[in-house]
Amino acid sequence: MELLLNQQKADELISMLKVFLRDNLINLEDGTNTKIDILSDRHDREFTLYIHYQRNNYHLNFMDCSTKINLIRINLNGSFHKNANGDIIRGNRVNLFCEDEYNQREDGIYMRAYKLPYDDILKEPKTFIDAFDELINYINLVDNRHTLNVVPSLFNSGENYGYDH
């Protein structure tokens, strides 16, 4: 199986300026699965941000629509990912597209996991909202027309985590 992106192209896709395709109002409750459509600033590349929101198991998955390859995935949960070199990354982590990871494995996996915080780029988020904001900044999204409403009972503190950006 051939990998449809190389590392240089993946890095370019992550760094290009992007905008939301439309305003987004997302109500997050336990068990929510949703997606947000994103467009490059040059309107020649589409992306999707998939959100899985479940108590103690949150995922933000940024995918290139042309290749259907995931570029970044933030996992906030207690599970793990095993990298090609044998390192097991447990708990909150970020998985990044990595051409070398794909070449070292024989199972088609092309993402390498890193423990959060990651290399002064992605912080250790205290909440799902923090993780969302970190990802938006990392993928260079400049048009932040979205509102997230989070059911407060999912957090131990009971605070209201409505978010408008």
C-alpha cells in the first residue's frame, strides 16, 4: 500500500492558513460525534475536524479530505498508542502524521504518538476546550467562527464551559 502524502506535503498542509467553511454551533454532550468542515485559505484544499466527545474519552482528529489521511489527532483518555520503535505512549497524547512511522511498520499505521505536552507546541490541556483551542492554533486556523457549548456536568468542577471564538 502506498502512502498518499510525504512528510513535506503533510507539514505544508498543517501549516497553511485555513478558514471554517461556515459558522459552527456545536453542542457537546456525552457521546457526541460531529465534524467541522475547513478550507485552506487558497480554497484548493479541504479538511475535516472530527470530534468525539465522551466522558473521559475525547478525540480531535484533523484529516485531509483529498487523501483521507489524518494529519493530527489529539487523544484525551487513558488508552495508549505503540510507536514503531516500541515506545508505548499512554494517556493524553497527540498523534502526528509521520512518513517514517509508516515506513518502519508493516501495518499501514502512519501516525507517531507523543505524550502531551508536546515540544512546546501543544500544551497539556486541562479541559476539552483547551485541547480544541490548542489544535485550532496548531493547524493555523485563522477564521475562528465557532461556538462550542459543553454540558457542564461532564466536568468534575461543574463550571460552565461555553466557548465562543
